[in-house]
Amino acid sequence: MTGPDRFVDLPEGPRICYRVEGPDDGVPVLLIAGLGLDLTSWPRRMVEGLLDRGARVVVFDNRDAGCSTRVRAPSPSPLHSVLGRPGPDSYDLGDMATDTVGLLDHLGIERAHVVGMSMGGMIGQTLAARHPDRAATLTSIFSTTGRRRVGRVAWSSLVRMGGPPARTVEESVRRHLAFLRHIGSAVFPPDRAEEVAWATGLWERAGGVRARSGVPRQIGAIHASGDRTRELARIGAPTLVVHGDVDLMVHPSGGRATARAVPGARFVEIEGMAHHLAPGVVDRLAGLIGDHTARVRI
């Protein structure tokens, strides 16, 4: 996203950083980023695809990411994270959905098309279930229900997520590229230059060594929320669920379970797509989202 960072101090909540692009009278499309990602994680080409359809695109940094507030609470221990147990003072996905509704309130947006990827998909699901009047449609991209038997992260990915935080921007970029080589797709490879620029920008926007300091607490929020399958049955917004068939971060069973849980949801599995918004899939995703949102007028 281009444009300046803006901020809102939510009542009894964190300070949220956001950006808005598109006409003031455009159809609101809210993009919710995933675990440890910031508002710049949405590919420019994908955003432009939505803008070309007349959207007013809103992106933001979740709490504990980007330029938004770092929560003053202990991080779950590595053991808690591996065992899937939240920390003693964990917030949950409901709190993050409340942050999101607070941002919509601040912007004067009564209803929006809600799009979330990975953890952002979980936040979007929770928003649509608990605040049905705010979600015109829901699009959940490579996400899951919280049920332990579905959508599990591969052990090979889990092992690579461990270790101490990077101490320099060069180390952070190297780690990002190495992790992307693991979870990425040979069918839809990443653009290395774009990934270097994004990882460098993430480090600089989020204050260097603190850039990923909130990730354990965000993981704790997912664990604290548990199995949300029954809650997803309350979603009334038209729902599109998109997943790749080679995802090593959220197994494709998570996407299928999400589509089964949400009444009337449409499931699209993209062959060769991994847990990454690669250049080869962003046009298709923008088209899927644009067609899905066009069915409901706001």
C-alpha cells in the first residue's frame, strides 16, 4: 500500500496503524494481515486489482505487528507455543477482531468486505461471526478453524520458526528468504527483489529488532481461541475460502474445514499455491475476491 501511515488510539485498546487508498465513495474492502505480517504484506498488484474495481482499500497493522502497539504482556514460552498453550495473560482472536471493528468505527465504515490471510483469516472469521452487521462478505485465505486435527503447521516449518530474533536487518532478510524457500511454491515462485524490499521495509517500519517481537503473543492469541468451528456456523455473510494444495504453514485440511463450518461457503483450492501471495497467484486472487464481493452491494 502507498500513502502515509495513519493512527487511531482505540478506546481501551491498542494504537492501530492503518492506511486507506481509493475513492472516499468506493466500496470498502478491509484486508487483514497474517501472523507477524504488517500492512505492507499485501502485494501491490493485488491491491491495484481491487482498486481497479472501484474499491476503497483499508489495510492495517494488527496489534503486536508493524507500527501498531506492542502489548505489554509476557510472551508465551517456546514450550507453550509448541504445546499449543496460551501464555498467562494472552489476548485472543476476539480481542483482535474488536480492534478491527474499532478501526472501522474510526473510519465511519458501517459494513465492509472482509478479507484475511492466515491468522488474518481467523480474525476475519471471528469478526463475521461476532459482528455480523459489519461484514458484507468474508474471504478467508489459507486459514483454518482452530481445530487441532486440521490445518496443522508442518513440523519442518515449526522447527524453522524457532530460534532467537534476528539482530540485524541483513540477518532478518536472510531468514525471511530462507523460510520462504521452505514454505514457498515451485509453481508460483516468489520475486526475490520484492521479498528483499518487503523484509527490509518490515524491519525498518517496526523498529528493527522488535519487528517480530509480537509473534509469540499472536501465536498465543490463536491458541487462546481454541476450536472455533461452532462459532463459524454463525457466520451469515457470503463466504469464499481459498487455499493452496501445498501449504506447509496451514495444511489444506484447514481450508476445507473452514468451508464446511461456514454455511454456504464456497471453497476454491489452487493447485501449486503455497502459504504465500506469490506473483503468479495475486491476479487470480484479486479476481476471485472482486467477483465474490460484487455479488453483495453495500
